Amino acid sequence: MRILRPTRTLLLPAVLVALASSAATAQANITEKIIDRCTHGESLSGFSQKAYSEALKELSAGTEEYSNCAQLIRQAQLAAAGSGHGAAGGGTLPTSAITPTPSERQSIAHAQNAGSAPLQVGSQTIHPGVVPVNIASALSSLPTPLLATVAFLLVCLLLAVGTGIRNRVRNVRRTD
């Protein structure tokens, strides 16, 4: 079978695009593997510096807020860099805590001494332990199907209350 010249011309770019997308998928899988290992408390050694950097970029806000994965990934990245093996790993995570800088120590001491007193940050006063509630933002962050269900239930409640009031009014008129 003879392949036409234009087909050969299109074949090479198609193969290159397929290879590039598979490489991106492989990198995403490695990133997911690092994050998954971190959230399950498993070893993070044996990855490349690029993989650690990508994993740090891909961490979700929730994972960063509720776990110490960002710190653990950075420690694994430092351990891999210090071991001189790069992607081969071999390095272990440092067991000692990271020593805070003098300015961090001062901030920690200030936070411990401040207690629960309000703090002035810029032009805003922050009250520790108080979460400001904005109803508009709370409603706008709810999923649309949930909002629709709540609206439907409110309409049903109003109809039921209206029907009850109407029936009472009718009964009162009939007895008079």
C-alpha cells in the first residue's frame, strides 16, 4: 500500500502531539502520586526536583491548609538535593524541625503574648476566633442545585401555610 505524500507530512506532527500529551499526563501522574503519598503519610523520596516543584504548584488550597504536605514536599525536595542523587532519591526526610528565623521567633513570641486581644493589621482590626459572616457570599458559594432545592422547599412551605390560613378563614366564615 502506498502512502500519499500529504499523509506523511501530517503523520509526524500527529505523532509529536501524541508524545507530548502522554509526557504531560505522565508528569501529572507523578505529581498526583507525590501528593497522594503525602496525604497518606508515605515516603516522598525518589522523585526529581521538577516533580517536587510541580507537586507544590498543584497542591490544593484545602490540602495546604489542613495538612503539612507543602512543608513535607519541600523537605523531601531539599533531602533529594542534598543527597546528590536527584531523581534516584536515596535521601531521607530530615527528622529535626526547621529552625525559625529571628523574625519568625519574634512573631511567634508576639502571637503567644497577644492572646485573644484584637490585632491591628494594616487598617483592619482582626478579632481572633471571630469569623466574619457575609450572607451574600455564603449564598453565592452554594451549588446551584442546592439553591434550587431550598427555593422549592420555601415555595412549598409558603403554599402549605397559605392553604392552612385560607382554610381557617373559610371555616371561621362558615361558622358565623
